[in-house]
Amino acid sequence: MEENKEIVKYHNELVNTKLFDLQEKEIDLLVALIYKLQTNKSVVTFETKEIKKIVGYQRESHKRFYSLLKNLSSRWFYVKALEDYYKDGEVFAKAGEFVDVKLFDILKPEEKEKRVKAIVNDIMKPYIYELKRDFTQHNLFEFLKLPSKYSKRIYQICRRWLNFKGQVEYSLEELMEIADIPETYKWNDIKKRVLERAKKDINTTTSILFDYKPISKGAGKGI
């Protein structure tokens, strides 16, 4: 596979979504699955060998890989409904309302064929399918090379705003939620363990440059 052709796209709101303690490899798997979901089909077939190669799981057995996939698929995501969602002819969730959903409604392992079939949750489809505006895109393998989950999340934020002509500001609370930074981290921890590490990783590993500027709220009031 040629790295410069492997582009993954998803709605900007996915960048804002808290990933609820997903670890680095789980985030890799999530983005790799989104990449494979771009066929715009409700029922998708994942060839185990291909996905394992993308995320570096070659040593995992099919059974172990399916267990990892099932664990990720069991996670609930607190997302904004991008369109009115109807159930039994009635509006269950209006566009803009927040709901807890899973990425897939059904997973079907086919161990003999070394593949997995999945049905995508309807509310999640606008996050992935037929994106024409308000989306983030980047090279899949550039993302996978980043060595920490914080660097990956900061990279996604940078990619979202890459073509924005202006200054982007996040409150420390917003950044902590999006990047899944522990509440126990103080500013010095965030600066050293998250932002400085992300700056080094992104600037040495990817095709973009990242920098940041802390803005003081005033004497003794924090960042």
C-alpha cells in the first residue's frame, strides 16, 4: 500500500468526541476501521489479515484480534446526532442532541474465512459516510506512526484546523476532555507529558508543524 494514497476522513465532531480512556492501540484500531468503513456500505467486511497489518497486530491470533475488535466495539461514545434519527416513524434524537452510541450494531466473526462482518450504527454513519464538508482528513499511516495517544489526539485537532486562517483557542478543560488527559494532571504535567511530547512527536514524525501558546487567565487564576 502506498502511504500517500491512504487518506482517512471523518466528521469534525469526532475530533471533539471524548474517547473514554481508549489506549493508543485502540485509537489506532478505531481510525483504521473508519478508514475501511469509507466504502459507504451498511454491512462491511473486515479482512483480519489486512486490519492486523495496518495496526501492527500481525502476531495476534484471529481469536485474539476479534476479542480486541469486540472490546472496542462494545465501547459507548457520547456523540452529537448530526441528523434527525428516526425510530419506528418517530424522531428519537434530533440533530444536535447528544446520545450514547456504539460504532457497530452487530459484529459477526467468520473465523474460518479469517474475517469479520459488521453493521454500522445509523447515528454514526454521518460521521463517516459521504462527507462533503466539516470533515477532518489525514494520511492513515502518518497518524499510526505517532507513538502516544496524546500525540494522536493533538494531531487530529491540528488536522481539523489546518486550513483555518486564524487563531484557535481551547480552554484547558476542553483540551483535557478531548485528549482524555487525567483530571489529576496539573498545568506543568499537561505541558510536559502532553503538549511538549506531542510537539516533538508531530514535528519530527508528520508532515505538519505544531506549536502552542499558553494564555494566562491572570495572576493565580491558571491557564
